Amino acid sequence: MPDPVPFLTDEAETLPAMVTRLAGETRALAGAEIAVYKAKFGITLAAYKTAAVFFVVAAVLALAALIALLVGAIMTLTPLVGPGWATLIVVGVVMALAVILGLIGKSKLTPATGIEP
């Protein structure tokens, strides 16, 4: 990057010239610092985007595995109780688990004041 204010080689540099040069160099330094932070932010943002893509793919695969597990549970119970009852049992257990986890999550949202209503 070229020097914004050329350096004076004369030893009798005046005070206004020195202030002008200082102001130009300060602007150049501030611009360079901003460029460095923009570059660092861009690199960090790219890393987070890549990580987010991997997390989304992992979540989709985990959901697919859970669905396969539930289908397998239904197929395992089918010879014992029939397809309708097997489906009802698996869905009932999963819904009960979902309700329990939802209630636990709800209890975590209420403020812990120690005072019962």
C-alpha cells in the first residue's frame, strides 16, 4: 500500500506538515486494522458455515436412524400383537417419552425462585 502522505526528508519539517503526515498515517493504520478484522471475521464465518452444514447433516441422519429404529420396533412387535397394536404401542411409548421430556423442558424455563405458587 503506498504511503498516503509522502515522508519529508527535510530535517526542518514544519509542525503542520508533521500533523498532516500523522493524520494520514493514522487513517492508513485504521484502514489496515479494519481490513485485518474483516478478513478474520470472514475466515471465522466460513468455518462456522461449514460446521453448521455438518451439524445439519448429522441431525438429519440421526432423525433417519430414529425413524428406522421405531419402524424396527413396530416390525418386531407385529408378530406378537399384530400390526395395529404394535404401531399403537410404539407410538404411545414415544409420545409418552415426548410429553415427559417436554414437561422437563418446561420446568427448566420457569424461574427457580424457591417459592411455590
